[in-house]
Amino acid sequence: METRDLQTFLAVAETGSITKAAVLLERSQPSVTRTIQELEAKLGFSLLQRAGRRVMLSDEASPSKKKPAVS
């Protein structure tokens, strides 16, 4: 996993849009989409839930949905 991959994911998460993230990062939309797909493949779960043109974090990617560790 590269720093650029994480920056791409953060931009998509912050903007809620792959297109807006691409503009922010000065990259093409297909490049951002491909980066997210590759990250999802490496991690083995979906990072985003797509709803038309909008995206939001999946349950697996959302820090607020994580269960606290029990010690």
C-alpha cells in the first residue's frame, strides 16, 4: 500500500465523490476508481458504498462503526 493510495482513499472519503476527489488530486476519475478498486482487492473488503454518484464509507471502513476491543 502506497501513500498515494491512502491519500486517494481519504480524498474520496472527505468529498463523498470519486469525481470530486479526482479534481482535488488532479488525477483522472478512472485513475481514482482504479486505485480504490485495487485497495479494496488488497484489503479484501469494500471501502465504499456507492449510491449513484455519491459514495460513503462502508461499515468495514468506518471508524465510528468499529466495536471497541475487549481486554
